[in-house]
Amino acid sequence: MNTIHSISKSGAPGSVTDTGYTVVGSSRDTDIRKPMSILLLHRGGRIDREGLFRELSERHDGEIISIEAAEGSYDVERLAQRHGKVRFILPSRAMNIGAQINIGVRECSSDYVYVIWNDMRPIELSERALTRATAEDVLCSAPYIRNERSQVIPTVMTPAFEKSGTLRVLPQTPNSESVQSLYPYDYVGLYQTRRYLDVFGYDARIQRPYWQKLEFGLRCWMWNEKIRLSSALRVAYTGTPPSDDTTPDEDYLRFYWKTLGVRMTSNGAALSSRRLIGGLLRTPGAAPALIRSFRELRREFRRYGSRYKRSSLKLISEWEADA
């Protein structure tokens, strides 16, 4: 069955963009609500898609949502006929990773969404593991991740301020059953659907993955949400884990304005016009776009500024105290 949907803007700016998409596969089942859906993201070269969907369908009793490339895949119709649990989402145009996850979470019909990539395999998908991972009422439970040599890689994202005031994120190897992390490594994690939608998901207007993940994580923690690693969840890469490009650019400014640059007030957070001046001095060639983005964010701060419960400085000071 093929259905065509279009997403309109909702929530905070950047949470969902105006992007149409086609759904190929089984209809969304809202009568029988499974506890967890799998949201599968794609990248890289050719992978045995037939084998991947067969394995996931055999090991997982709930729905599987596959976000396909905008240009489409020649085998989607065939795969949809063979794998009844899988629903394929074909966007009308290319989208960044956060935007893909936003659409996938909105399409799911379960309480939790497990976001994974096509170049990794879940080691544990049992009901017992899900029960353990959801014992803590948090926005996202991220898994322990192994590389292609079965070594646990450093996926605990720990924030710290240097003496100069610069924020640094230090990846550390998990060494306990549950440990807090600034954001989910490589976007991978078990997201609580209701909480994810309540924080408006990833900012789809931030293109670079590093700044998109960092903005999501820091904003969520500043809103008193929690992201933790759980040893109940384990996945393994089939290839080399990706690396992040941390170059400051226009995406950095949007991240900064929504997190490090906010000013806490008695009613939450506000965005001072002085922050725009700094941005214009940094990237004068992008002045018109920056001004539009900044004005929009200031309007949204008047609506959602009360969601901020603590500054980034207070958050990271508490983080270091608890370490």
C-alpha cells in the first residue's frame, strides 16, 4: 500500500521542515500498539538490504521504519512485498539526519523508537533488554557500541569548559551500567516518543551533524531532560565508525544562540540582540540569512523560553560535580 503525506511546520523552528514524502509498505497500525519501533537510517555503499530487513524482521516483533534516500531505491517495492513489517519512507528531497529522525519518530506508532544505522547490527533486541533500558524515565537511552573488532568505543559524551570558556566534548568509554551523556553518539539510541516530540526533536535547520547533535543534547539537558547510556542496549558496527567535522560555521551560530548564548531570567531564557552582532562580525557575508534566523529564534524564545531551567554553565558545573 502506498500513501503520500506532507509534513507542515509544527512546534519550534527547525523541528520539522515542509517536506513531502511517500510511504511504501504496510499501513500504520494504531490499534495494536507495540512497545518499540526500529527506525533505520541509511548511508554508505551497497549493503545486503534483503538480509538486513530479514534479520530485523525475525528478531523484532514491532514495526520497522526505513528512511530511504530522496532519489529513491529501485528495490523498495520488492522489499515492501517481502517484508510486511517494514514501512519505507521516501522523502521528496534530500534531508539531513535530524530531519529524517523527526519524520520517522512522527510516523511511528509505539512508545519508544530505536534509531540505528544500516551499517550496524543490534546485539541485543530482547524484551528483557527493553525493560531494563526503559526502567529509567529518560528522553533517550543510548547503547554501548562496539567497532568492527568488537571493542567498546568511547561514546559517553562528557562536556567541560576550558579556562578560556570554550566548550569541549570529551568522548569517554562507558564503565558502568548506566551513565549520563550529553548526546547520543552517531544519533543512535532508544528515544521515548512522547518526550522526543515534546522537545521538538533535532533542529533540521542545522546541517552539520556535530552541531545538530550538540544542540539537541545541550538544549534537552538545559530543559531538564536526560540522556543516558544503558548497558542493556548493545550494537556493533560492521564497518569503521564515522568521525565528526567540528569546524565552526553558520551551524555553530545557530547552536550557540540556542544554548551557550542564552541569558537566564526569572521566567526562563532570553536571547539578547548583542548575540546577533557577534554573529555578523564572525560571518558578515551571510548577514541577511543570519538576521532572519536570529529574529525567528527571538520570537520563538518568547514562546518557549520558559522551557529552559538552567544555563549551560550551571548544567556543566553540576555535571563536573557529579563526575
